Amino acid sequence: MLHPTHRKSWIQVSEFIQLLWYMHHRIFKFTWFLYQIREELRAAGGVVCAIIAVLHAMGALWSYKLMMKNAQHYAAIKKMAA
């Protein structure tokens, strides 16, 4: 069993990895995919484009939420080190 402070550190590290992984796939790969199929999206119509825009915005908001959580973890670690 891990000591509670080590457990918290592992959770913080896993959340940082989740941030990197999620941002890579949801923001960068998804954006590149949309760029590649941009002609098909134009032909599909406004509703499809609106749904994809909402999905993209949700990904950006979730990435922001994860980034803020990681910033709080970093601030707490820096405070403990001081």
C-alpha cells in the first residue's frame, strides 16, 4: 500500500499524463482530421458542421479544465518545496 502522500503524487502524475494524452488526441489529431475532410464537411451541411464544432469546443474546454487542475498541482508542489 502506498503512503497517502505518494498516492497523491501518483494521482497528480496520472492527471498530467491524461492532460497530455487528451490534448494530443482530442485537440491536435481531431483538428488535423477535420482539416483533411474539410471538403466533405462543407458538402455535409450546417448541422454536421455545428455538431463537430460543439465536439471540438467540448474538447478544448475539457483540456482547459485539465490544464487548470495540473496548474493547481504544480502550485501545491512548488509551495511544499519552498
